Amino acid sequence: MASGPPEHRGDGQDPGGLDDRQRKQLVTLGLLVVVAILVLAFILENRKRVEVSFVVFTARTSLIWLIILSLVAGAVAGLLVERMVRRRFGRKER
């Protein structure tokens, strides 16, 4: 008997007992954990309170809320512009 690395059996399972679906789930879970850690670090890093001056008033808020508000406002504006362009020019036939 030759000792060497275990061979792949061809049935979708590796020698450790994980099939392709389980392997993909583990990779996805690992990526989600990494993203969650990065989001948490981003939030903790941007807790500082800042003063925001609008035309008629000034407000103090955490920087993270200002970033989230800007993100949401930008996404909504992008969707509205896309709808206006589609309505103006219509969908082109392929």
C-alpha cells in the first residue's frame, strides 16, 4: 500500500466528508463573518459626533448616521433617475 494524499472519489465529497454544497456554505459563512467584522469596525470607527450645517439649521449627529443617510439618499436618487430615464426614452427592443 502506498501512502500518499487521499484521492478524490468523484462523488462530490472530499476525503474530509464535506460535499460541494457544504463546502460552499462554509465559504459563504466565512465571508459573512468577515463582512460583519468589517461593518462593525466601520461603525465603531465612525462613532464620533459631528456638526452638520444645513441651509436653515445645524444638527449634531454621529458620523455613521450621516454616512448611512447619505447612502440611502444616493440610492433613492439613483432609482428615481433610472425610472425617469426609462420613462423618457422607453425600453429599447433587442
